[in-house]
Amino acid sequence: MSKRRATPEETVRQIAEEAGGVASAEIAALRAKVEQLMTDHVTPALANAAGRAEHAAESAVAGLRDQANRISGQVQEKPIAALGVAALAGFFLALMIRR
């Protein structure tokens, strides 16, 4: 019995299927490498950045609270001076808005 020879179309189809299989395997390997890099490097870096941002936000809030408490204490100690400062600030703000 003789073996039937493949037609050129069948040969091209077979080569394309083999190349597709190789490409799929390479894509899967690359995907796995990217996922590993994300797990090893990107995720910890993002967690670190998020922690630093949270700490900075907490520090800013604490500073603003301290300033608000200080200003509140000064207003209670010297209400007339605080009223004068507020009036001057309002006057200058009105001047800037008119222009």
C-alpha cells in the first residue's frame, strides 16, 4: 500500500495548526510570567505606595485638626481680634471678587 501524498493545502493547514499550537503555548507561558511579575513586584509596590499615602493622609488630617484647635482656642481667648481679622478678610475678598 502506498501512502497518499498530502496536497499543498493540507500541508499549509497542518503547518498553520502546528504554528498555532506553538504560539498558544508561548502566549500561555508569557501570561504566566506576567502574572508572576505582577505578584512578585507590582502588587507589593502598590501596597507600599498605598501605605505611604494613607500615612501621609493621616498626618495631614492630624495637622489640620491641631491647627483648627489652635485657632479655635485663639478665637475664644480674643473674640474681638478674631472678629476684626474676619472682617478684614471679608473686605479684601470682596475687593478681589469685584475686579
